[in-house]
Amino acid sequence: MKLPTILLLSVACAATAFAQAGFSPEAIDRSANPCVNFYQYACGGWLKTNPVPADQSSWGRFSELDERNRKVLKDILETSSAKQNRSSIEQKIGDYYDSCMDVSGINQEGLKPLDPELQRIQALKDKEALTAEIAHLHAIDVNVFFSVGSGQDFKNSAEVIAQLDQGGLGLPEKDYYFKTDAKSLEIRKGYVAHMAKMLELSGVSAGAAQKTADMILQLETALAKGHLDVTSRRDPQKVYHRLPAKELESLSPSIRWPEYLSGAGANQASMNVAVPDALRAVESVIQSMSLADIKSYLTWHVLHDAARFLPEAFVTENFNFYAKTLTGQKEQRPRWRRCVAYVDIDLGEALGRKYVEVTFGEQGKERTLAMVQALEKALGQDIQAIDWMTPETKKKALEKLHAITNKIGYPEKWRDYSTVEIRKGDMLGNNLRAKTFEFRRQMAKIGKPVDKKEWDMTPPTVNAYYDPQNNNINFPAGILQPPFYDNKMDDPVNFGGIGAVIGHELTHGFDDEGSQFDAKGNLDNWWTEKDLKEFQRRTECFVKEYADFTATDDVKLNGKLTLGENTADNGGIRIAHMALMNTLAGRTLPKQDGFTPEQRFFLGYGQIWCENDRPEVARLRAQTDPHAFAEARVNGVVSNLPEFQKAFSCSVGQPMVRGENACRVW
């Protein structure tokens, strides 16, 4: 597996009800006490006037910016679709979008575009034929049995190797198959009903569809027994097992591994088998289930994967479970919004190239780089000043900090999609060909030098990330706009917004996961034993603090799952504040809108997190998302900061003053 990049957030998006693009005093709830609930104080006005739209499960400041970006992309795609003399890029993104918007054509085609895939499965004569079919399905990104990919070796970041990992489930993660509370039982019942309905739509009789759906849940539960849960997967030590390829036979002898690896393009003497027990579970399933049952399981996943691109009945049923049941979303997003998202997923750098031409110039890149450098300087000062780390470990930490590279805005070299055939009127075919292109592109990296200039996010994305194996931070053009950065705003607000985001990503290099990788991106312990124990003691404080936050109803945050993000939030805002103080050294700024510069800094931070969530998505995120919910990301942070308490004259005993119980790593 490729180690997941460590992200700033997880986000949903759509239409906005709030006129202000950036920081605004109107968003503040002045009836609230900032020392009692700073999130309510900073965001209360915004929360009141921005209910979650019917076509969303969440609505926040990230969503507002995402929607503004989406409208720019829509204009680009509509122009590319209608234009007469088009470039190759315009033809591909324009015809993909046009095909997606052609609902009547898709409805008329029915399941015909998917027939070749369904017929391949039905033609399987015995279990020996499964190997070639699994390799084929993986190449079109159908999630069956396990997953395959490429990624840097954890202990030699200069080497790209094949990666085998757990996979094959239709529910969000392992625990959804085993929890016995009423809500979990309800979700599993809904999942079975959804599978049965999808099978009925494909032509299976109602009675047979119900029995088949029950069987698929049983099969996936057996697979899930071998999986790691989402919290355990955050520890890179638990998902790194470099094994000789010949040992795969001992894990799952029913897979003809030489044939599979050759078909997938993953031939290599050794590879990382992230979760060996997952392959043992695959073997158990193949041995215990009939070929007919396995074919039904494969058929379900083909239908599930293609559902968004099939006739409306499939689209609606897919929405009813995965959006309405799991996230609480009331209505589907308009078709154009979904189609814009699909182009971004399948042809992201082609669309992103046009987006950058319209929205992002070198000036934005230079301004952001200057702020990054200010944050890096502040983090260096912080590392040198902390009193719990020995000089030996500080030296290693500073080496890692100084080795971090920065990527801002968009790639230096754009991805070449010239071999991807996009045909007008062939939505599913376009999607399958784009996914096959991406699969082959990823597998072709095996044994090649690492491309450290490659991006894992597209330019319009409203997000940012730190990559521990490349030791770099990445800021797409999409996030370098209000409310995160506004050229019309004062330094305090901008440092509270994009400054805290930059600080967050830098701190990820030194959280519980990132800290296990050295300056070169290798999984290597650079800590003294004494310093590592103190680091772990300090991070345990965050685990306990955030486990006290209630996400919704009786669901608490998982302090271990969210540890990395909480560490990054707390460290990020601290070094952003240090960088602001360095920037303002020798200058005294007047109050604006009645607030001091330091108050505006914290308000700038608080307001980027304003968000309303439906209870269903709050529950889902609490179980699967390594990010805390918005209120916890604000109040959990400021309650640890003496600088905040001084700025708002908070007193000991007030909720935003943790005092001697405050948590701090960086």
C-alpha cells in the first residue's frame, strides 16, 4: 500500500446561503462568551444562517469555497463541450462531461454498457478461473477480495514496490460488520436491502436477490474478520510486511499468484503485504463459498462500482443507501455538480490545467511560499525551544524540518492523458477506460525512480496534505482563496486561516504517524528512548482530551483515530501564532471591527471551521474519519493555548481554559 497522505480535512460541498466569501464579523455570535464556547462565538452567526442544504450531509466554509470552484469548473466544462475548434484536453474533458450529462442516453442504453463485465463473470467455469477475473476487475478499479497498487517502500523511500492490501467490502470499514448496537444493526439491514434492490434492478428475481444479498453480507463479514480496523491502520508498523512473492501462496493458495501479479503488472521478487490476515481471509472465503456465490459477490461489486453511471433507477438506489442512510443527505446533488466531480476524479489534471489558467497566477504561488517559509522558521524556533526533547533528537527533528519540500498550486509537469479514449455518449466506457489508465499508470511505477513532483490532489481541491514518505507539503490552488487566504485581509486573519493550515501540514511531519519517518521519508526511529516515551506521554493527553467530545447522540470521538489530526491542529495554530508575532515584530496594529490583532488571528482560525452537520454523517465520521468534528477542532485547540486565553481575557475555571490539564506536544 501507499501510505495515506495526511490530510487537512474531509469535506462535503454544494450550494451556499452565505454571501461572505472570507472572514466576516457577521459570522460572530456576540451573545456567546468566547471563553465558554469559542466555536459558537466565532461561528454562531454563520451557523444560524447556513443550514445544511437538502442535497448535502454537511455544509461549512470549505463547502462554500468548493462550490465557488465547482462553478468555475462547470463553466470550463460547458465551454469545452460546446467549442468547435478544441484542443485535445478540451475534447476529453468536454466530451466526458457531455456524456455524463446525457441522462436520457444513459437511460436508453440500460445495462448494455455493463453487459461485457457481467457476462465475463457468468462465464467463469471454475475457481481456477477466478485469478484472471480478479486481476481484470482490479484493473477497472472494482473492489473485490483485496486491493493492489504501488507505493514507496516504507524502509527505502527511494524504491517503488508492489503493495497488496485488504479490500472487498461494501460497508465503510471493518467494524460496520461486527458492532451490535441498534444503529449498526439497522445499517447492516439497510445494506442487505440495498444489495437486493440493486440485484433486482439488474434482472434477478426478488426472492433470489434477497437470498443473494444475505449471502454477500456473510461473505464480506468473513473477509472483514481478516481486516485491520481504521484506527490500527494509522500505525505504519502494522501495515508494513515486506514478503517474498513466493510466500503469497502460503497466505492464499487459491489465487494463482504468478498469473495474478503478471496480469496486474505487479511482478516483483518481494512486495509489501499490508495485512497478511486479509489474504488468509480471502483464502477461507474462496475455499468455503461456492463458485455461484462468489460470482454473485463479484456481480454485486461490478454493479455497485458502476451505479453512478447507470440509468437513474440505479443512481437513485445507490444514493438512497450510501448518501441518505449513511450520511443523512436528503436529496441528490444536481446532475451537473456530480458530473463536474466525476471529471475531476477521472481526468483531474486535465481539468485542473484549465482551472489554473483561469484562477491562479504566480503571485498567489509567491505569497503562499513566503508564508510557508515564515511557518517553517517558527516551527524551527519551537523545536529548539521545547524543554522536553534532548539535543540529540532535536538535531534529527531539525534535519527533517529543513528537508521538507513545498509544492504550491499545481504540478510542474502535467499528467499526459493522450492514451485515454473519451467518446461522447459513452459514459460508463469513459469511466472504465480512465480507471484502467490510472491503474496501469500506478502499476508502471513499480521498480522506477520515485517522482517526488507528482501530486495526490488535483489543483481545484479545497484541501492540503503532508506526504510522510516524500517529506513534502502540498497546497492545491483550490484552497489558496478566502476564507483561508484573502489578499484584502490583514496579516492576523490570514495567519489564522491559511497560516494555521500550513502549520497543520508541517506538524503532520511530527505527529504520532509522521514522526516515525525520517528526513528521507523512511520508516526509521530517529528518537532517543527517553524522548520517544515523553512524546508518547504527551500525545496520550490528546487521546484523552478528544475522547471526551461527543460527535452526536451517544457517539464519542475516537481519540486514537483522530490523534494525528488533533496533534497537527494544536501544533499548527501554535506555530502560526509564532509566525504572526515574528511578522509583526516592531509593529503595532490598531483594532479592526473592534478586535485586537491577536483576537482577529483566533477568529480567523475559528471561522474556517464553521460547519453544520447532519447527525448521520457525524456518526459516520466519528467511526471512520481521522479528523475531529468542527467544534472540537476549534474548542479543543484554543482551550490548550495560553495565547488564546490572554487574547480574550479568559479566567481559570472557564471551559476554554484547560490550565494545568492543557495538552501540548509542539
